[in-house]
Amino acid sequence: MPYAYYERSLDLVRIALFTVLGIIYILAVLLLESVIMPLYVYRPLNAMLNADHASQTGDRAHEIISAEYIPGDEIGQIMRSRNETVAELRRQEDELERALDRLDTAKRKMADQDRLVSLGMLSAGVAHELNTPLAVLQGSIEKLLETIPEPAAQDRLRRMQRVAARLKTISEGLLDFSRVRRQEKQEVAVHELLDEAWQLVSLDEKATQTAFHNRIAPECRVFGNADRLMQVFVNLLRNALQAVPSKNGEIVAQTTLQIENAERWWIIAVEDNGPGIPADVLPDIFEAFISTKLDSKGTGLGLTVSEGIVQQHGGTIGASNRPGGGARLEIRLPEAPVTIDPKPVEGGNVYAR
């Protein structure tokens, strides 16, 4: 009897033990699947898969795994190693991209230099070819001035003489593309310079049907070379004259005073009521030898030369279309030092020929 009782008790203990162990196992599995695996395995793996997907799709903002998803175990070490690898790869890609950008910039600069060298050689050749006939022309005009007494003819000849002198100055200016020349600079009154530039441009018969409004502020003065700046304004006015309609054409030159970081700049704009600048031409308007740009009836160099002159004066030049139609060429030049505080005003002469 005692032995049978002992055996039965032992069986009960075994059953209780297996029951407890079974419950513990079930609880351990539940804990593992509901807490430990999601927190320490599934979440890090999902974070890594999402980061890899971001890397494949180029989403740099989400390709680095956030530190809050990185555990402190072996999986965390793998994730940190991956982050470092991706970061190093992106750093090398950025360095390569910057190197390629520098290479492209260097190539563009070399191309620009080659173009400028070619342009300088061409300009020098043109200047030398012009000098001889210009000298003959000036001599002939001087001879006619001595022999023709009529006042009207004298006025016309003097005007031709001024044009020939201006052409000689422009010819000399072309040499600046092939060699460095020291240019005398002084305070230049822009209003008077525009008047003189229009007098030269108005030799074109189309000017008789075009109204030119010189609204340059009388106190607008810049520091520079008057002859070179004259070349710029002649180019701008000539381009505008070519663009305006044959009848009721209108060209307006006006100024705005701009103060920026205690520096004073004059914005000089030449506007016309022509058809405007085509959208495909506008980005390359100052490139040389573009036959479809504003000075296409000339050599294709006018605006390129003008840009170079303006830059030599420490300024900038830009082109745009007016909201109401027509083109706008805008020059930004530093103001010449003055003792009186200038204020931009509207006013000036109106020419209608």
C-alpha cells in the first residue's frame, strides 16, 4: 500500500511538473512572439528593409536608419555598419559630382577662352582692315569741308565727320579683344551720352518714323570711358530701332537709382515697342555670332561687345521682355562719386523724326 501510494503521488507530481513546464513554454513563446521578436528583430529588420528601399529609389532623406531603431546587439552592429557604408558611399558620390562640376566649369571656361581668343583675332583683323578706309574717309570729309561753303552741306559733312571719328574709336575698341589697353575713365553724364548716341543711330531712315524718349535722370553719372559706353548705347539703340515697327515706333531710355549695401547703382534701361525677344533666343542673347538675336542685321557681335564693355566697368547687362510687349535691355553701373545726393526724376527730351 505505501508503495502504491508513493507511485501515485509521483505520477501526480510528474503531471503537475509537465503542466507547469507546458504553461511556462506557452508563456515564453507568447512573450517571444508578441514582445521580444517584434521589438528586437522584426522592427530592426523592417527599418533596414525600408532604408534599403529608400537607397534604391534615391530617397536620401530616409536611407539612413534612425538611431531609435538600432538595438544594442549584433543586429544593431550590422545596422550601424550599413549606415556608415551608405554615408561613405554618398560622400564619395558627392565628391565625384563636385569634381565633375568643376571639370565642366573648367571645360566651359576653356571654351569661353578659346572663343574670346578667336573673337580677339577676328576683331583685330577687322580693326586693321577698317583703319585704312576710315583714314581715307576722314581725309575726304576734311577736304570737302574746305571746298564746299554751303551751310547745309557743311552741317551734313560735320555730322559725317563725327560719325567717322566714332567709327575710328569703335575700330580702336575692337583691339581691346586682342590686347590689353589702358582706358581713361572719368565721370560720364549718361543723359548727354544717350542724346549723342541717338544722333548717331538716327542716321538710319527708319528713325524718322520713330520717337525716342530720353528719360535718363539729368543727375545720372557713372565713372567710366565715355567712348566705350557710347559704343554700348549705340548698340542698344540700334537694336531697338531695328525691332520697332516701321510706323509709330517708340524707344524709351530711363533710369532708376538703386541703393544696395550702402552702394549706389544706376539702372539704365532701353525699352522698345517691338515684338520682343523670342524665348529660345533670350538665354543666349549675349553670345557671339548668334544670327537670330537682336543685332542679327549686323555682325552678331554688338551685344557680345557691349556685355564685355559693361563688365569692364564693373557692371552687368541683362535682357528681358516687357509685360506689355517689346524688349528691355538693362544696364547696371556703379554711380560716380558725387557731392550732392541725387534723386532719380522723370524728364528729358523727346525726339521724333
